[in-house]
Amino acid sequence: MDTRVAVLGIIVENPESVEALNAIAHEYRDVILGRMGIPYRQRGMNIVSLAVDAPTAVINAISGKIGRLDGVTVKTAIHAENLTK
């Protein structure tokens, strides 16, 4: 199966969306390599990054689900080279 390594940069401005974000991360836990979350209290937001290794369709699905959450912005950087698992 061809996969790609990607990083999802996530800004959470609505604290009510954190639970849904965590549920999405749990749903895709098998492809998540690592997760880092930084509370930025001075600005009332959380900054989250997810490193993943998955097929492009799965990366797009994760990003799409996260991007539909209220008060959440996501940007994805995908490594250009396919990898084989």
C-alpha cells in the first residue's frame, strides 16, 4: 500500500470542538505517528500538530473531518514521495 508522510497543522479557537478533535484523532490512531498540542492561553487557542503516515485519501479524510469542526482551522503538508508499507 502506498502511503505518504504528512503533517497537519491545526488551530483550535473553539474549546467546544476539542472533544470532537480528540475523537477524530482516536479514530485514526493507527496512522498517527505523533501528536503535539500547545495551549496558547494569551490568544485563547490551542495549536496542535499531527504527524501521519497514510494513503493520500486517508490524509485528506482526516483533514476534511477536522476542517469541518466549528472554530478549527487545519492545513496539511504532504511529502511528495510515495512510500510503501
